[in-house]
Amino acid sequence: MALVEQFCSWSAWRMNSTSSARSRAGLGWYFSSVSLDIMFKKLPA
């Protein structure tokens, strides 16, 4: 069952890949900024 769900979600992602390209780029920028923020916070002041 999980394999079918993964395939369906993958197909939906493929169909929406062109329209969601901007949102994926925004998510990548968001996660990279968050990880950088966490790394800087872990550095000794």
C-alpha cells in the first residue's frame, strides 16, 4: 500500500513540478537560511 501511495504522490509531484518550481526554490532558501541560523547559534559567542 505504501508503495502505491508513494507512486501517487510522485506522479502528482511530477504533474505539479513546473508550477511548484518557485515554491520549491523558496523552500530550499528557507531551509538553508534556517540551517545557517542554527549553525551560527551553536557557535561559541
